[in-house]
Amino acid sequence: MQDVGIRHRLLAILAADAVGYSRLMGADDVATLKALDVARHVFNTHVESRGGRVSDTAGDSVLAIFDTASGAVSAAVAIQEHLATAAAGMPEHLRLLFRIGIHLADVLEKADGTVYGDGVNIAARLQAIAEPGGVTVSHAVKGTARTDLEFEDIGEHTVKNIVQPVHAFRVLRGESAPPRGYRFGRFEVIPAERRVLDAGQPLPIVGRGFDVLLALIERRDRVVTKSDLLELCWPGLVVEETSVQVQVSHLRRLLGPEVVAIVPGRGYRFAVTLDAAAVSDAHPAAAMPVESQVRPGKLPTNLPDELLPLYGRDDELASICAGIEAHRLITIVGTAGVGKTRLAQSVACQLGDRFADGVWMVELAALADGTLLAGTVAHTLGMRLSGQCSAFDEVIACLQAQQVLLVLDNCEHLLNAVAQFVQAVIDRAPQARMLLTSQAPLRLAVETRYRLEPLEVPKTPDAGPPLNYGAVRLFVERVAALDRHFSLDDRNSAAVVDVCLQLDGLPLAIELAAARVPFLGVQGVRDRLGQRLQVLTAGARGSPPRHQTLRAALDWSHGLLSSEDQVIFRRLAVFKGGCTIEAAQSVVCGGPTAEWAAMEALGRLVDRSLVVAEGQVRPRLRLLDSVRAYAAEKLVEAGEMAAWQRQHAECFASYFESIATALYAGKLTEGGFIRRREAELDNLREAVDNSLSDDGELQTAVRLLVATAPMCHLLPLQLKGPRWWQILAQRLGAPTSSRQAALCRYGWIHWGQSVWWSPDAWPSWPQIATSPLGALGEPRRQAHALCVQALQVSSNGNFAEAYAALDEARNLEEPDWPAWLRTRRTYFCASFDRETGRVSNAPTTLKTALVELTTAGEGDGRWAFLIRSDLALDSLLHGRTDEAISRLRELAEQGRLQRQHSVGMGPVLGSLVLALTEQGNLDAACEVAPMAMQQLRHSGLWPRFGLSLALLAAKCGHFASAARMIGALDAHVARSGARRPRVMQRVRERALSEISSSHERPQITAWLSEGSLLDGDGFSQLAIESARRDEAKTKPPER
């Protein structure tokens, strides 16, 4: 049982020690003892005047305790200034100087007033690292003290027998801090209170106006330019130079033009002589107890006078402000670095005038012991605790009659203590309201959670001006604060947006990235984001240690997890682009971790804001890219990366096999299969890459590529696919069985469709080239592969082999097959008949197939879309131009709304350009052409349908451009060996005829030759530039 004569107290401890005391005693012991007596009197005077008490004066040291950190800091500064003034006339080697250290901690106080505990040791350590005549404080003191003094971060320092290092700050005084005050004539400027007095009466000089005046006074020996004032008084902001002019005009009007002189062409100067350097200690405001000082005209608060602007948070700010009106407790929950603290500060600032007893920000990050929470609140609010009962009960009692808003910042490591305190405030202080920031919620019934997401980033080129998005605006403003010449323009816009995208719109990461731009440039930062944990290390001076680097922020979050949750967290690094809850369970619950235990752990990680849960119907879990990079490091450190990558690949091989089986069984529509596969595209890339690596399993790679083969040409993997199959062919060589050979050939045929227009890009695999597909033992897969094979050989003009493949597929068909599979052969037959000039009833056959698809519930699917586009083209070929345009416009709108039609959109828009050109509506054709070109380039189909754009260019009078476009397309057809569709061959002839009407053959031949050198990008640029009929009207034909 604790002795009744000993009690725990949360106190600010001031430790001081004389510098060079032994040396001074040796030089003149009598004078030194007298100086020590004077110094002790100075200590006693300033300690007692600020509510403190001297606890011990052993030897040449002083130990004092205070109820508030503000009182301790104020006393320390006053002591050092008093001692410096007293010693000003003495030789420097005879001056008695002191070092002072201050810490805020829980200590044991005996009945005789002596104090004990780690807090005393830490204060002594802080004293030892202080400069002679200086003051050093801990992070706990800096975050709690209400003072206008500035602090310099001097890093972390170890303390004997203390596990955690102490983060120390030097109090800036003397040349680094403003003097006590300035007088000139009847005016008096008091920096500590940010006030200007005229014969003792306050003047309305506040905010930026006060900053400008103080900057001019401090630089009164020279002219201060507008640029200097902008950097000094608007740090980190982009403002107009007129802001300086407005503030200077205001100062000249109140103080007189003789005080602030304008130096034409150079800047401004403080032009009068100061009467005295410092305001007397007897100034009434300086004699007030620290806890009762309130800035004139303002309600009590410890919020900064001015906050950094928020970007992209208008909705969140309005929502939380409104929520505080309706709810007594709101917790802003979000991942590390998402901007919870700044948003909470802004909310508190906006609501300040609604709480008669003020709004208070209580910083908890430095608090390691939840039992000290109430005492920390008391210190922040300036409450004097009697010690008659627990600090908890005293604080709650003090709050009972107060109309106050408490902002408890960084609660995630003290959830139980915070929950207990908050519940007591809710129950016993009816007028108090609370706003919390935390990486995890309290889970109290009275709690309203507000999940704060990262800033928005433009995700597509047509998303509007980048500066309309908070992430981009924050990046630009932060870089501009470091480099006044920086601005967003066409040269850097794409790189800036990509940086913000790669950083998931996370404000802390964006600010750290912006800090690197002056040295690396935007492109340099972009190129190095693969090593983001090493690059993003330039935090702002004075910010908490966990915000100095991206790694430190994530270390803080990771350190709050249990060992079990840390294991689950690092395993999630193998997922790319997120995953379903089921996939996460399947992968991470290997070994001793049970499936339901994994589910609980995932829930805790979501609560802790390390994992993002997106969507409501089928939520997906995702690590932000920066968090994933950190988790991957942890997985590598544990020596587990390769094992869990194999587990991940195995999981997705099984998943893709299951949806492919459902597709062929008719249990999943073609559109459903495409959507589910697309949702896991990033995981597919990751799984195949890892399976083809030295640590991977080749058979898993085969399973992945075979399962995802259907319609794989819709995937944006035109570069990845050939590379994957090349590695597989080289490493696997000859398959070990006829079924494996058939599976590989099945996948090889499908994936080859993704680059049919560039056959040279597709690797050869002789060992499987003739493997019979019948060895699959699955007629549906076999028939599908035969249809794809028929399409591929027809592109080279080998229609005999194409028809043979379709006949083989027809012999396999059964009535119960899915409609999407049966209608494929029908569609290809009709298409081949048109190309070969066969007489057929293709339109009727296609319409029947369309009815069949609609009946099967796939009338809006991809295959129905292709059939409709083919019917529209048939209408155009038979002269029904208006009908074709109507059908194509409907398809274009459907394709715009449904992403599954992205590949088919290029041919549809290309055909629409052709139809409008045939109709003579060149203005409408020019309007559609850029969209058509973009889609054709994206899908890789520009060599097949680009002639529509060449014809339009010729019709608009851009004859040279049209000829060069034809030359580019001819060269591509020659290189690929592909056969040009008959309809496009006719379009080519018409375009050349149009050009020949105005130019001789040698000139056309030269243009065709020039065009043969164009690549896809060059063709696209030429096509878009030529789709401008207005320009063609105003200039003569090209020569």
C-alpha cells in the first residue's frame, strides 16, 4: 500500500546547474559564492512569481517544480534573461551562467516537498545538453506549454536507465527570438503578445500586418524587399505581391508615413529610431499568471494564431463542423499522415467562438502512460490541481460547468485511457464536446466516427484541371513555398499528377515528396518513388518525429500492433491493388493462424487505418502503396517474401480457374467473367511475374495464363503477355503430357490474339504449335480456341484454314452451350463470308444470334456489342448511311458507359467517322475523329481502321497528311503480313482518289514514303491535327 505521505503528481520539472562552477571557485571563491546567492534569489523570484516552487538547491544546482509547463518555460526564460542582464558588465570568464532543462512527467512527491522519479533524471539530462545560458525542453513540454517562443529541434537523446530516447528542443532566445518589445515615440510593439500600443491603447495591427511590422523593425538597418517580406510573412503560401502593399498601406495609415518608408524600386524600411530595446518586466500583461493570459478580443485557446491552409478538405471541414453541433463526440479516424491533426485544428478554429470557455488542443503523442492523460489535459487548460483527490476526478469536476471543445490529438496508443476519460466527460460535463484524432476508433456507443480518406487525385486525363484536386494543389503549393519560380504547367503537369497518384493522395507523403523537388525536380522524384521509404525523409523542422519521414510515421503505426497483427499486416504486402476478404483470408491464414483469427486480425487492421476497406456490397481490402512498400520490407526482413508470394499465386490460380469454369459452364456471363478478372488485374500481374521468377512455380504460371486466356486481348497486357509466354516457352520447353501441351496451346492461341496485328512480337513455341486441342478433354474450351485460331489465320488471308477451324468447332457444339460461345462461330462465319465475297444471309444470321444473346441475358454484353457494330457496318456498305450513323451513335454511347466495350469502341468510332464522312457531315466527323483515334491507339487497332481518318483528312483538304497516314498504314500492313479488310481497302482507294484530284503521282508517292516512317504515336498526332476542317477552309492545299 502506498504511503499516505507520498503522492503521484504530474509536474513540470526545472533542473538547473551552474556552468564551470569549480573553475570560478578556484579563481575567486568569495565572488563566486556571492554570485551564486544572487542567482538563487533570481531563481526563487521568478519561480514563485509563476506558480512554481524551488524543491532543492544542492551545491550549485537548482531543482524547481511547476503545475504547468507554461509556467516552467516562462520562468526559465526570465531567469536566463535576468542573469544575462546582471552579468552584462562582468568579464566573460567571471560570469556565472546556468544551463536549464525542463521536462513534464509523473513524479513522486514526499510530504517534505522533495520529488523523485524518471522525470527528474530526464530534466537533468536536458539540462546537461543545454547551452550555457540556454534552456532545453522535452517534446512533452513543447507540445503542452502555451507560449509564443520558438523552439529548435535538436533531435533525440538517450538517458541512462531510460528505455526510450528523449526528443529535445532548444528554446530560441537572444538573437534567435524577438526582444521583449520595442518603443518609438508614443508607440510600443510587444512581440510576445503580438500587440501594438498607441499611448497604452491597442491598435488594430494583427495577423500579417503585425508580421510585416515586426520584420521591418528587426531589419531596421536595411531595405527589405517585397520578396523578402513575402517569404518572411507568408511562408509556404503563394500570394500576390499586392498583399504586401495592402499591409504596408495599413501600417502607414496607423503609424504615420514617416515610420514605414517606401524606397522606390527597392522595397520598404523602418525609418524611425527606437527609444528602447525591451519592454519593462513590469508591463501588466507580463505579470499575469501564465494560465490566465488570453489574447485581447479572443476566447481562450492554445491554437496557433494562423493555420496552414487546407487543400481539398472543404467538404470534410463543413461536415465535421456540422457534426459537432449534433454530436458530443466525433473521432476523425484515418491512416498515418492523412491529415487528421490539421483538419481537427481547422475545425476547432472555425468553432472557437461557439465555446465560451475556449477550444483546446491536447497533444497525446508524447504521452506513454494513459494514467497521465487527465494531468495533461489539466496542464493544457491551465487548471491548478489541489491534489486532494485524483487528477482524473479533479479535471472532470473542473469541466462540469465549462462550455468547452476539447481536441484530443493522436489517441491511437492510449485507447483505453482515452475511452475512460471521454466517457466520464460525456456523463458528467454536459456542455463539453470533444473532437478526437486517432488511427483507430474508441468503439464507444456515443462515438461518431468520421473516416478521413486521402486527398483526391485526378485518375483520368479528362478529369478536369489538376489544381481542382486537393492532392495536386497541396503538392504545388508546398513546392512553390520552396521555389517561388515553380508553377504547374504543361511540361510538369503529368509528372505531378503521377506523383500524387503513386502516393495515393496521402498528404504527409505528398509534402515529403514536394520537399525533394528543389533538389531532384518533379521527374526525379517521380522516378525514385520505387524507393519512397528512402526518398521521403525531408520533414518540416519542428514537426513531430513520426512526421519527419514516411518510414517514421509507419513505424509509429506498426509499433501499435500486436505481434499477431504485425504478421498478418506484412503478409498482405503480396497483394497488389487490393483483394477480397476471402482472398486475404485464404492467403494470410496459412500456418498456425486460423481462418477466423485472420478475419479478426484483418478487422483490427482496418480499424487501425493500416488497411483500407473499399466498397459496401463486396468490400475489398487494400494497402495504400506507401503502406504496402513498408509491409513488403517487413516481409523481406522476416525472410518470408518468396513463400507468401507462392501462396498468393496459388490462391489466384485457383480463383481464376473457378471463374473460367463458371464461364464455360454458363453460370457466369462473359461480362461477369471480364469484370471479375479485371478487378484482380494487378494481382494477376504480380502472381504471373512471381511464378515465372527463380523462386516461383512454373506450373502455377501455366495455370494462371490458361485460366485468364478467354478474351485476354481485352487486358492492357500487350507488352507483358509476349514476355510472359517467351519466358514460359524457354523455361518449360516440351510439355510433360499431351494435356499439358494442349493447355499451353489453348492459352498460347488466346494470348496471341492480343498482338495479332504485330505477329513478330509473339514468341514461337514449336513444341506446342501442333499439339491437338482435343487432348484438353473439354469441348467448350477446344471450340473457343478454334474460333480464335480461325480469326488469327483469316487476318493473313488464309480463309480456307479459317473455315476449317470453324467447321471443327461446329462439330463440337451442343445446344446447351452458353450463348456467347455458340454465337462466336456464327459471327466469324458471317464476317469471313463478307470478306471473301460469298453470298450469304449474314445480316439475318447475326440478328438471330443477337436475339439468342438477349434471351440468355447477354444482350448488353461485349459479344452483342460486336454483332451490333457489324450490322451497322453492313448498313453502311449497302448505302444505308443514316441508319448506320444512328446505330453507331447508340453503340458509342453504350461503349462510353460500359468499360467492357473499350476494345470495341475504336472500330465503332472509326466506322462512325467513315459514315459521317460519307454523309458529307465533315464537321461532325472532325468532332468524333480525336476520340476515335484515342480509342484505336489504346486498343492497338489503328492499323486496321485508321484509313477512315485518312479519308476524312483528304476530304478536309489535308492532302499531304492524308497521304502520309496512308503510307504509315501501308508500311504496317507490309511488316505484319496482315490482310486489310475489303471495306478498308475501298476506303484507301477513295482517299487516294481524293488526293489525286489535286496532286500529281510523284508528289503523292513522296508523301506515302514519308508516312512509312511514322510509328503509332506519329500517326495519331497527324490524324488528330488533320481533323480540323475550319483550318482547311482558310488555307490553300498543301504542296
